[in-house]
Amino acid sequence: MTSPRRLESHVCGRWIPGEKPGQPLLDAATGETVALIDSSGIDFAAALAYGRETGGPALRRMTFHERAAMLKALGQALMALKDEFHAESLHTGATPGDGWIDIEGGIGTMLTFASKGRRELPNTRVLTDGAVEGLSRDGSFVGQHILTPLEGVAVHINAFNFPVWGMLEKIAPTLLAGVPCVVKPASQSAYLTELVMRRIVETGILPEGALQLICGSVGDLLDHVTGQDAVTFTGSAATGRKLKAHPAVIANSVRFTMEADSLNAAILGPDAVAGTPEFDLFVKEVAREMTVKAGQKCTAIRRVIAPRGQVEALVAALGERLAKTPVGLPGLEGTRMGALASLDQREEVRARIRDLQSVAEIVAGDPAMVRVASGDAETGAFLNPVLLHAARPFEAAAVHEVEAFGPVSTVMPYDGIEEAVALAKLGKGSLVSSVFTDDPRVAEEVVLGVAPFHGRVLIGNRASAKSSTGHGSPLAPLVHGGPGRAGGGEEMGGIRGVTHYMQRTAVQGCPRLLSAVTGRWIEGAEVRHDVHPFRKSLAELKIGDQLVTAAREVTQADVEHFAEFTGDTFYAHMDSDAAKANPFFDDRVAHGYLIASFAAGLFVEPNPGPVLANYGVDNMRFLTPVYFGDTLQVRLTCKEINPRETAEHGEVRWDCQVTNQKGEVVAQYDVLTMVAKTWPALAEAAE
Ligand code: NDP
């Protein structure tokens, strides 16, 4: 056997071994020593300072699109190395399927953030949040919320169960926000996180100081956190509470995101009786959640809530399915469930099952007797799935309070949907619940009933059976976290997860100066009139470049022609009496889309030029009716410019305001165009 790897921490730009020989970390399935871990001798205050002083400024110099491109390059580089990570992952007790959730799931999450950053964020360093708020009658004083990256470090303290996903799902939104990270993986599986970190460092993709890793204890690190830092924690509620109450965290109002125990529930709808597709899907889902990752998932189904009349059939179906789950060495073909993280963890799970047995009886599996298809039941941390039944769930407090972090679930009966919802709520706040039903009324009643107690709710039925990502999978675009017992935190949720590492600030001032701050033109800010703005490439165009068009009258013939041509002969355009009877109109009116079409006819510059395409409009509102004989005029102002990092063009957003002869705004919207970075294109210019 080769000697175990000595894990190192990567801080202050270099790899540092601990001063002591280190604690052995054992292979979950074989008990062999995989690595040694120790972080003694590390200057944790210096690590934080390095992140703040070196990583932070480098990240903040980049735009959102540059950071998104960085995450994409990193995600792609890691994906190319996944086989190496999978080989190491087997030591954690995870099967290749479990490893897929951790490794491909983690890298996929990073790539999703990369793509969202590119598509949903502007190519700037500051975000605006919400609309401009008018604060004065004459428009000279307005307000706008902005988001800027924190100037500290995000310390991510992770759990043992997802050594890759746990790191990547947290650093992706943090780095996209422009904030450096210090990751502290749980010791038990830190060798895999350390391997991924080594490969990340080797790519050279991240700026110096953007990501640091601590293998082993974080020592006095939390003593040094400030109000610009953020701490996230995933693990046990006891540790989470301790860290949340750390004096420096409290004294400096440090953002603290916690994800702890969660007694996730799955509810079988009253319509989903044995024989329906929903019943079968439910059985599959519960069994899957119990066995994937040997039930060591923060989102796993712990409480199974079923109509009283279905409990017997459900227990029988689950028992049969679970009994057919081969448990053994995770790398062997045929193994469906690997080992728990460690022998200690198995003892912990057995102890929690004993707690549950005070109010529930075991109906499938035996925690004392391990049956393995391969491997050694004593030296490997194996445990077959255990299903319990609590006949009186409202009196079974332990079922709603004790998290057995392994392949363990408890079935309980309910009478009526209200009871099912009440039981789910007894978990006092969970990451996720699911309801399996094909009845819209059940879906509505359960989801609205349990939603305040959950960060995510999944509805399972026959229509989404093939495409559903399942109860237990947190997804990058959706919120992951939950209230109360689940820790009260929120992660991911798409761009929401990025803003967790940014400060929201209300900025007040005159439009000109506010526009300078945000890089976005706002009403009342400076404008420029020279050549037609559609003749300007991104190299020349500036926010505030404006076109005020000629005026055009709208005639009855125009409206009738448009109606005939498009087929839109809605009565308000065609029938004077009917239009007058409508509370909004005094007579026949022009179509809203005719107004928008005439507006385009007024503002476009028809010749080939730097404007490449119109790809839509945002926030279109028709504000004042347009009657026959009214005259339209357009004011088009360059509002936002987003050059693409990887193309010869970018997006330009134009504020489009259409007014009538009285100066009333009849239509207001944003026109979205693609504009070339240079025009004529450089190649043509060179000819
Ligand atoms: P812990 O709470 O002990 O550890 C979680 C993380 O916190 C680890 O990285 C750990 O590091 C670190 N940590 C522990 N003590 C401190 C401290 N004083 N200062 C700073 N960091 C600290 O949980 P475990 O991972 O041991 O899991 C125990 C139980 O937690 C499980 O059995 C399960 O019930 C629950 N759990 C819940 C999860 C969820 O998401 N809901 C996920 C994982 C676990 P180190 O490993 O080096 O001690």
C-alpha cells in the first residue's frame, strides 16, 4: 500500500502542510488510511487579509461577464478532469452515481452560474436593483438601489457529504459577485476537495487570492472576521449555532448563512392510491432518497406522510424495494448503495435510530445486522436501509426532531390534507418537501400550506415523471435553504445567490450623477444629439445619445389598413359605438402595435450599419389612447451598453418614449438591439 497523502492547505498563494503529522482520514468502505490532515501553524488572520487585499481587488476589477467567463473556463477545465475526481470519490463511500451528483453536479452548478452571469447580468461592476424611484416633483432628485461586492472574504465551512459540490456551489456565486473565498471542507472527505483545489490552482484561471483552502481546523480564523466578510456553514445544528454565536460574528454583524438539520417530508396525495402512477413514483422517490449517497443528503426524505389507508401498501412496496438494494464496495458494478462516511458516522446513525425507536417501530431493515454484497461489514461503514413506522405521528416528537443522517426514513399516516400539512410543519422548517398528486386542488392546498416552512417544494406526478430532477436535488437556478431548523439560510436561487455577497445601497441624487454611478441612462440625465445613434458602433456610442424623430399623424386609413393587414380587427379599433362604450376610450383608437410599428418607422436608420438586429422589447406599456388625427413623435435614448466578451458585438438597450401632439406619453418601452463593436467592421475598413 502506498503511504497516505498529507493534505495541505492553500493559503496566501502557496501550499502549506500542517506542522503536526496529522489525523488519519479513513476510506469509508475499507477502513484504509487515505490521507492525513492537519492545519496547525497556519496564520488564519493572514489568510483573510490576503483574500481581502489580493483576491478582492483583482476580482472587483473584472466585470460580471469577465467573471462569468472565468467560471466557464474553470468549469470546463474541471470537467475534463472528472475521472480523476471520481476515482478519489470512491474513498468517501460514494458510488459512481453518488459521485456524479457531487462532481458533475458541482461543476454543472458552476457552469450554470457562468451562463446566468453572462445572460442575466450586465457587463459592468455594479448592479442596479429595481426601478428608479422618483423622489421629487420636478424629477431633479431620484433614488436607485445598487449592489456592490463586499470587500471582505466569504468563508465557506462545508459538510462532509458533498466535498466537490459543497465547494463549487458556494464559490461560483461568490466569485461571480466579485468576492474572494476561503473554503474549509469537512475533514472526513477533505482529500477530494483538496485534489480539486490542486487542479484549480494548476489551471491558473482564478486571480491570485480569489480562492484559498484550509484542510483541517480553521483555528482562530473566525476571531478575525469583519462586517465586510460573510460566513456560510453547512453541517450539524450544534456546530452551526456555536459558530453563529461567535463573538466576532455577532460584534461585527457578519453575514452568516446556515444550513443545518432538516427533517424533509414527502407527502403522498390522497388521490395517489396504490395502482396510480403517482403511488409508484412516490415509492421510487422515497427509496431513491433513502439510498442515494447512503441517505447522507441534507435534502433526503426523512418523513414519509401517507393517507392512512395507503400506509400498509406503501410500507410493503418500500420494504420490497429497499431489500433489493445491494450494499457494498462503491466501486464495484452491481453496488447500489455504498458506505456511510465513517464508522463513527454509522454509530451516530444507529444512535439516532434508537431515538426514533422510542416513538416508531422498524418495519424494514435492521441497523444491528449489516448485509453486504461486497466489502467487510465491520471495517466498512455499511448500513442497510432502515424504514420505521410511527402510528401516532402527532405524539412522536422524535420523528420531527431527530435527523438520522443515513438511509433512514419514517412512514406516518394522515387523515385529511390539513393533517398532512400540519405534520410536515412539525419539522419546524425544512429545506424541501414534496407532494405526489395528480389533483390540482391537492397540489394547491399542500404547497400553500407548507411553503412558509420550506425553501423548496416539489410536486411529483405522471406528467413530469421523466423530466423531474427529483426531491433531493438542489438546483443552481432555484433557492436552496430553508427556515427554522433548516438554518434560516438561502443559497443559489440563480442571481439571488450572487447578491448574497453584495451590499444593497440606496443611492439618492440628481439623475445626471446617479446615471454616472450606475452606468445606466435615467430620465433627466444628460443627453447628446449629433449623428443618428444607429450610425454609431459600440466604440462611439455613449449612454445618453439621443434621437428625437419627426412627427407622424395617425389616420383612420392607417388603422383600418393595419387591421386588415394583420387581421387584428378588435372592436376598439373598428367600431366607434363599441369603443365609446368601453370605459377606457372616447372613440376608436389605434392599435398599440401600430404605435410601436410607426415608432420603429420613425426611429430606424434604414441603411446597413452597426445596428445588427432588434431582439425584442422590454416593459412595453401603452399609456394614453391614440385617436385618429393624433400625431406621434419618438424620443429614443441609449440607456445601457453591454459589450460581449467573446463576440464582435454587444447588446444595447434604448429607452423609447412615444408622445402625442400634447406631449402626453402614449407608449414607453425598452428597445433591445445587437450592435457591432466597430463599424465599418475592422476587416472592411482595412481594405
Ligand atoms: P459538523 O457540524 O461537525 O461539521 C460541519 C463543518 O463544520 C465541518 O467542515 C467541520 O470541520 C466544521 N466545524 C466543526 N466544528 C467547527 C468549529 N468549532 N469551527 C469551525 N468549523 C467547525 O458536522 P459533521 O460534518 O460532523 O456532521 C454531523 C451531522 O451534521 C451529521 O450527522 C448530520 O446530522 C448533520 N449534517 C447535516 C447536513 C445538512 O446539510 N443538513 C450536512 C452534513 C451533516 P471538521 O470536519 O474539520 O470538524
